[in-house]
Amino acid sequence: MPLYETVFIARNDVSQQQVEAVADGIATLLETDGGAVRKREYWGLRSLAYRIKKNRKGHYMLLGLDAKPETIKEIERQLSLNEDVMRVLTLRVEEIDEAPSVILSRKGDERERGFRGPKPAGRFESGRGGPRRAYDDREEFRARNERDEPRDTDGEAE
């Protein structure tokens, strides 16, 4: 039978157990038609590149499937009818890699990096615009003060 990889994104307000239940439903559907789930990875709650159905985050799940093409069409139909699933992508692959996917291995790299030290003071340290300065540090304020200060008859400031 042909091999497929399916990634689906579930809404962020469902729990991980509900996402696992959707994957279990796919597995039972496959087993009744003689297929199997060869790989199953939960990638976690991740930020989306753009809003999908008013959601900014979603639960990602990868499934490596060994199934007939008709069964894959039925799985995609079932997932499109499920209100908790926002997107589905299924690709036919030559082989299913048993090693952890790039997404899971990258998560491990992020944990190993650890603390990188204090952030350097930069242009956006305060949030918007430039760094926050006291009002009297601004050049225009100092220039205005110098102009408005009373002067002697000699022309020097008091």
C-alpha cells in the first residue's frame, strides 16, 4: 500500500486529549480498511503564520499512514467535517522516516541553548520608538531652557 504523511491543525481551545482522540479516530478508520498508522507525533500548541478561523495558535499532529488512496480520501473528508480541525495536509511519500521529525528535533535544540546572557540595550528596548530618556535630556528642552534663562547685562547666564 502507498505511504502518506498527514499533518492536521486543531483549534487552540481544544485539549491535547481531544487532539489525540481525533488521531485515534483516524487510526480506527485505517485499521478497519486494512491500513496502519506507522508514525504519530504531537508537535504541541504552536503559533500560526496567519489567522485561521479567528485562531492565532493551533495543536499540530503528524501521522505517518500506510493506507489505500480511497481510505485517505475518506480520512480527509472526516477531518474536514470535524469542527475542531482547521487545516489538513496529506502528502504521498516514498518512505516514512521512523526518526523524530525536524520539528521535534528542533525543539530539543532550543532547550539545549539555555540562557544566552543579558539582552544588549537596543533601539527597541522600551517597546516603541527609541529608548526612554528623561524629558530634560532632550536637546530641544535644553536649548529652550538656555534660551529662556535670564541673562546678566554681560550676556552670561546667572
